[in-house]
Amino acid sequence: MKVGFIGLGNVGAKLSGSLLRNGIDLTVHDLNPDLVAQFVACGAKAGTSPAQLMRDCDAVITCLPSPVASDAVMQEMLPEVSAGKIWMEMSTTDEAEVKRLGAMVIAAGGAAVDCPVSGGCHRADTGNIAIFAGCERATFERILPLLTTMGRRILHTGELGSASVLKVLTNYLATVHLVANAEALVTAKAAGMDLNTAYEAIKISSGNSFSHVTESQVILNGSRDISFTMDLVKKDVGLFQEIAERNNVPLEISPMIVQIFEDGIAKYGARELSPNIIRRLEDATGLSILAPGFPPEMTDDEPEEPGYEVIPQGK
């Protein structure tokens, strides 16, 4: 299968790198020609446009920063969609938007999948990340070999759009955990606790979370570098809030999280690294939340392994 990949940013570069590393016939496209050149040097082909990728490839993957960007790329690709073509949307996007764009692809004879990833850039880099996929079962089985090349745990979530709902939901939970971890670490410091010991106490307890064992480490290191920024957090939590509002769910925590990140953006800038949301409390208390022995960025120390489909419990 010939694969086109559009969007070589933090996540896209790592996912497309897994495809290339595992021998997939890959053509890449990005607005930054230097990123494209790096992939060409490693054996990929350089695409000239989204339309050309859709015309010449069997499947085209998009991994872009916003629904607006995905729409712009789709408008270029759509005239080249025909029977047998597959569009795979790996961006974090809105359920309604991916359904709207996917309907255009399906009307033109192609197939559409929303297949966002979850698990952090460090796991995307090694092919050990989780991938959700929303699409017809027959389409899922066609693309499963690609998904198991880019990720380890692959979950078919149901119809088109369902994966995007679950991706936004999991990002929301990770954000809640990040804010809670920030509060816990600052409170531990204020109470005179040793932060290395506090980290381990959380890690081995019921208070543990994926956010703690990743983001708390780079917080304590001081780099705060998790390859994710406050504006992206605000976007994702906003998407979650929209889903809740469309379904008449009266959330209480979500609006507070939005306000916290709006305040963080106002203080430190939209492109500030998201774990630096803890600076709001550091500034308010005069405390520095640092500890020795933690890494400046996360790396995946698990070996790359073949991916597999995850079957939901009870099915």
C-alpha cells in the first residue's frame, strides 16, 4: 500500500517515522520544506501537494494542528478522491468536523477514518503509542496493518467520529490530572515534604496517573518539556466542553480547567509548555517545584513491538 502523510510536526513526524522505519512506501508533505527534506534523506518521497498525494497514494494520513488546517487540506484532496482511496485523520479534532469531512470522502467513493493517537510523543517515536480508530469494520481491517506499524494498542471505537470523541475525552482527563498534580506537588512542598519522596508516594499509590509518571517528572526537572503547549490544551479541553454541551451534560470541572489555562496563557503566552501551568502556583506561593534526578524529557524505554487490536471488555 502506498501511503501519503501530511503534517510532520511533533506527532506526525514520529508516526510517519515509524511507517518509514518499517518499510512502508511513504510520500510526505508539509509546509516546512526542511522537514520534508529530512524524510527524503531517509528514503521517503516528497509530495508536491495534498492533491498529488491523494491522487498517487492508496491512503493519505493527515496529522494537523487544527480543524481549520484539516479542512483546508481536504478541500485540496477532495477532487482526487475515488473508489478505494482512504483518508485517515490522525489530528485531534472535533467529532462533528471529522464526520463532515469524512462524508465528503465517502460521497466521492472513498473511505474515511478518524484515528487519533494517545500516549505521548515519546511513545509515538517508538511505535508503542495507542491508536483509536473510528470507521466501518471493513475499512478498519484494511488499515489495521498500517495502524499496527505506527502503534502498539489499536482500538476500533465504532463509527466515524467515535475515535475523536474518545481522544478528546482522554486528553481532558490527562489535563485534569496535570492540574491536580501541580496542586499536589506545590502543596507537598509548602508542607515541607521532600519532593523526590512525594513523587514516589504518588507513583505507588491510588493517586498515580499517566500524567504523573510523565509530566510530573519534567516538572520536577525544570525543563517542563512534554512537547505540548497551553494553546493546544485549551483547544482540546474546549472540544471536550463542546461535546458535553451538545449532549446536555452540565460539567463543573471542565469549565474551571478552561479558565485555568486561559489564565496561564494570559500570564505566560499561548505557546508556553503545558506543564508550566504549575508556574501559576509557584508564582503565587514563591515556591520552586524542582527536585534532582528527573529527566528533561520523556523517552520510551520499551522496545518497539508489533501492534495488536485491543478488544473491549465484555465483547
